[in-house]
Amino acid sequence: MPFQTRHLAIEPQRAAVDALRGASLLEFGTPWCGHCQRAQPLIEAALASQPTVEHIKVEDGPGRPLGRSYRVKLWPTLVFLRDGQEVARLVRPQTGQEITQALAQITG
């Protein structure tokens, strides 16, 4: 699944995320967050060579259960999943290389 430009209107349930198969990138943030906006080109470029990675973009905030279940505190937080299990995590990534390296951990 390619890079997603918009956050999901309704976040998935944690059980659904835990049941995912294959490689997935769970991105927590908001459309108005400056850190999130700066990270978008990096995330998009890293995902361009990974068409099989499911990109799930979740709008986070107070009282949002999925973000709380992953203990998200800063945006963007990228959670790299393999078969629903967290393999790697990046908080406020600064380079495309670190995203590419984390993707390699779930696709290799």
C-alpha cells in the first residue's frame, strides 16, 4: 500500500492492528503538527521503494485509545510492525535513511 497523504477518519482498533499480517507502518501525528509536516517527504520517499508495506496514518491526540496503547507522546511517532508486532520505532525522524533502515527491519 503506498504512502497515505491523509489521516484515517476513524482509527483502527488495537486488536485489528495486532492482527495485521506482513509489514506495516503505523504513523501517529496530526495534520497541523509542524514536525509531522516536515517528516512527510521523508516518509513518502522511504515508502516509494516498499510497495508491500501497509501505511496506516492515524490522527492522534488526548483520549485517542490507539495512540495511548502504544504510549505515543511526541509526533510524529512511527511504529514499524511485522505481523502486528512492533519491531522498531522512530520518534520525530530527521532523515530518510533512518526510516529506510527501520523499514528494512520489517521487510527483510
